[in-house]
Amino acid sequence: MPRVLHLLKSPPSPTALSAIETQSRAPETAVTVVLLHGVPAPRLPNGVTVRRLADAGADGDLTYSDLLDLIFTADSAISW
């Protein structure tokens, strides 16, 4: 199963949202979006996994080590 990772450094552009939506519809494709540095969660298609990087003093479910694991296990990683 292909794994696609999108890293959002700021609120996503229409192009980013379109790419995420298109990839989420691909059969047998797992799409994960990681929100960096306080980026608000955008509205995403069902089935897209959303994770948040923990900043110093802020809540999040990913450490930097977790993020590296996601990057190196993804088939494709896109930073927006």
C-alpha cells in the first residue's frame, strides 16, 4: 500500500488541498497529513489521517523522532 505524507507548515493552499483529496481517492493509498507549528486543522476528506507535531510547550501527538519515522517510511513526502 503506497503511503503519502503531507507536511503542512502553514494553512494549505487550494493546490495542496486538491493534491491531498486526489491522493485520498486513490485505491489502497494511505494519506497522512502532519500539522507543523500551530497550523490549524483544515477540512480534509474522510480517511486522511491527521497528526500534529508537538512544539515546545504545546500539545501534539508526534515527537520529532515520530516525524522522522513517518518521513522515512513514506513512499512520498510533500512539504507545503
